[in-house]
Amino acid sequence: MKAAELRDMSDEQLELTLQETATGYFRLRLQANTERLDAPSELRRHRRLIARIKTIQRQRLAAK
């Protein structure tokens, strides 16, 4: 998901997306530790998406 798409979301949508992504990242980490991952690049993708969302949330908080 691109940063522009995330900026178009409301605060509630961003929070929901963050929760879903964090849950998915947790599951991927568990899977990586217990068995072989099909796509290890998914870990990196989830981690970066979480960072993008938190950055946008922080920017909005600072702008208020």
C-alpha cells in the first residue's frame, strides 16, 4: 500500500489497518520461528507498512 493511499484514509481506517497489519506481522513472525515461510519478504513488507502508518499518524498528531 502506498503512502498516498494511507494519507487518504481517515484516522479510524488507519488505526484499523495498523491493527490488521500488526496482527499479520505477528503471525508471520510466529510462522517464521516454527516453520519455513513461503515468502520471507512478507515480513519486511509488513514491517514497512506499520512504519508508514505510524509515521502518518505522528504527522497528523503534530499538525493538530
